Amino acid sequence: DDLAKLVESCGDNTAEAVNKLMPELQQLLSGELKAYGFPPGAQGIMFGFMAFRSIIAQASASGDPVQMADARALQTGMDMFQQALAGTFPSDDKIKEVKLLLAAA
């Protein structure tokens, strides 16, 4: 809810929302960034998103149905995050649905 309030305070300015959220994301994701070998801070978050995009592209192009399904699950999560940055927040049910998709991937 606090993160949603930060985003809402930025109106339609996605760049401002990203700037306000970055310190919060760094704190929330610091353990995961370290666990997966990404550098700390904003750079690690950017590298993580670049890695997700690369995984999605490679899996989508693989022709393997399992990898393609995994890519769709990851893209769904990325889309949900980007929509939240733009001020469209998912319902609790949607979050649960995406978590289940990602856990199965």
C-alpha cells in the first residue's frame, strides 16, 4: 500500500514513479539481487530487468513449449509490474495468479 501511494503521488509521470520507488525496490530486493549475483542498488535492479528481458526473448524464440510457457509467465509478471508503475495496480487475486504462474515456471 505504501508503494502504491508513492506511485499514485506521481500521477502520469512514470519516470518520477521509478525514481521514487528505486530506493524502496533496492531495499526490498537486496537479498535476491545478492543471491543471484547482481550488484547492489539501482544497477542490480536494472541488470535484473535486462536479464528477465533476455530470458523472455530467448525462451520465446526457442520453439520449446515449456520454455515458451515460462517466458509468457515471466512476461505476465513484468507487465503487471510495469502497469503498477503507471498507476494501474493489480488486485490481490491477480497477484496470487501471477505468483502461481511464476512458481510453476
